[in-house]
Amino acid sequence: MTQENPAKFCPGCGYPVILMILNQALVAKNLQDKAVLGLDIGCSLLGWNYLPINTFQTHHGRVVPTMLGYKRAKKDSVSLAVVGDGGAYAIGWQSLFYAARRDEAVTVIVVNNTVYAMTGGQTAPTTVCGQKTDTHPLGSCEEPFYGPEILKNIIKSGAYLARTAANDSQGIFAALAKALAAQQAGHFSLVEILSFCPTNWKTTGKATFDYLENLKKIYKLGEF
């Protein structure tokens, strides 16, 4: 992000922080030249020219198989897939699930803001029970979707799963560093990051941080 290339995300969005820390993790491991970033449809697509690395824009829910294919074709690459919770755990779940099961050497970063944010804040797989959205104005009645907790039952030894939050830069960096190491060792890795979405949460200031802290009580942070 520069003055000539300003961020395209909404004010308060967690994506710029996450992408910045991803770049720091790549620099720390001297992997920028090998890294290729795949972006799913959704808010993630706004990062298409955010980092100084080669970037793909994919169809909705297809970022994991796209980057999987790239990795198979160019085995020495560092293949990264950035996707929202909807793209990962709804339309893209089958591809993600079997990539994890096969232990494909890709790193998936799931940005979980509990809504379909780009299209106006509709209910997503990770929307929590009671959360009000445009499609559930009285509150969602479904239990949330726990992606890493499900995947831990089918991953191979050496794969890496973690959940952290956008207000913990050190936690994000540490998780991404381990995820990159897992990929370099030939294994699947996924880091889910609980992220801010004040636009669709309809929060401002401290209320946005409080909202994220409440999400941590539902989505437990850690490694799986």
C-alpha cells in the first residue's frame, strides 16, 4: 500500500493487517520471490495489487484448487490461498476438505468475519447463533461452522492448523511462519484469522474490538 496505490478495503477492515503480516512472514523467511498469492472472490480480491508478489484472481470458492494446481506444476513455489469464511466453508468447502485430506502442500488463509461481507453482510457458515444479518434480521438460528476443528480429524502428520485473530499481530505472524514451514516440508497448512468487519457488524471504535473479543469466546484460538 502506497499513496499512489491506496488500500481498497473499508475503514477498520482486518484484511490490510493480515496481508501486511503475511508479507512480513514471507520476508522473514526470504520467500517473497517464490511466493504466489491466490485470492478468492469476496473482500480478499481487493488485495490483488497489495503485496509485491505474483497474484492470481480466482472464481468464488476455487482459490484452493487453483493454487493447488500451481503448486503441482511448480513444486518449488510457495503457494498461498487467501479466502473468506464463505468461500472457504461454503462453496469452496469440498475443495478445501480434500486438499487437507490429501495433504496438499499449500497454505490456506481463511479470513473469518462471520458474514458475506462484500455482498452486504449476509449470513455465512461462520455466522454465530443470534447474530443479526441482512438475511437473518431477527438473528441467525444456526450453530457456527468450526473449520479447523473439523479438518483436524482428517489431516496427515506434519500438516498445520491454527486459529488466531486480527488484533494479535504477533499471533498471526507466528501462525503464518509455522504454516509456511509446513508447506516447505511438503504438508498442508491452514490459518483461520478472526477479522474485523465494522461495516457489516455495524460497529464503531471500541465496539468493533469488543465484538471481536466476544467471537474469541465462540471460536477458540490456538493450534489444532
